[in-house]
Amino acid sequence: MRAEDVGILALGSHEERHGAALPPDTDARLASHVAQEAARRAGGRFIGVLRSSYELPEIDTGRHQSLEEVVEELRTTLRKAKGALGVKAAVLVNGHGGNGPLRERLPVLEAELGMRLVFNSAITKLEGPHAATGELSMGAVIGITDESKLAEHADFAQHPEVGFVGLEKVRRKYEWAERQAREVEEEGVRVDKELGMKLLERAIAEVVNDIRVLQS
């Protein structure tokens, strides 16, 4: 498969609260950065950013869409990329944890579209708790973190979504959310650009590997 036969599509929420220091479209911006840089290094076509995103039950941190809406937009986007650009396979670079269930829908889409699809959630695996040190640090590297608002960001009464610290229902429902919240309560949040660079490089490297596997 030629390099240009592989599409790279970013997935991430656009209207999700990320505390005071990060914008609502943090996930989409991080996913776009990783996707575009991986495409630059490995070849392939960056085919854009999905507008819709899904969120898990009980997590109300902003405006998201149903899983069916996300699947339909993904289907339409990939079909257009195949028809207009000749894309034969795609790496989906996911920057939003709530999109995880989308992975289960991919086999049906692969069969329907005749395309090999790889779901890469390296960003969400590496970043740690929501809107906490990992995301703040990666955001600082790509220029979207407002460090002047870090003290306000760490006010969990005002921004309960940071680390899900103040979202009691979420903490009770999801064991992983409780672990992340405790981590943030114990360690706080900070900006570490060296850490941010390392996390981004690891995420990019994983996407590059997926692209090259498809190309081979």
C-alpha cells in the first residue's frame, strides 16, 4: 500500500470543560497535532477532525453526541476520503476518552467500507487524569495552555471536572475515575513542558507505527 493510501483522522471532543487553563476543544487540538505530525513523519493523508464525540454515561462535562451520530459522521467522512482521495485504510487518532466504545463499531465499518481501520488511543492512555498535569503539559507544548490560570484551574470546587475530583457520581460509577481523582487530590496539577513533550512524542510514535504497519 502506498503512503498516500492511508488516511489519518483525528477524533476529540470540541465542547468539553477542561478547567480554567485549557480550552473546551483540548482533546480535538491534541489529537489533531499528533495526527498531523505522524502523517508528516510517516506519510499518509491527514483527512481532518471529526466534529462529533461520545461520552460515557453519568459523565456530564460538556456537549457530546450519541454514539450513533459519531458512527454516522465517521462513516461519511471515511467514505468521502475513499472516494475523493483513494484512501484504502485509516488510523483514527483518538484524543477523547469517551470515544472508547467507538472501537467496538469498527469491524462493521471495515466490512461496509472495505477499509482497514486502526483505533489509536495513545493520547488518552498516556495523559492521565482529565484536564490534569498530562493534558496541561501537552497543551503547553502546543500552545493552548494558559498558565496564568493554573491556580484557578486547581480550584476543584470551581472546576470539579479537573481530574473528576468534584464529580461524585462519576467517581462512584467508574473505578478508574476514582483512581484518577485521588491521584489529582494527592499530587495536584502542574505544567511540565518536558513531560508534555515526552507524552506527545510517545503518542506520535505509536501513530507512526500504526501508519507504517498499514502501509506495509
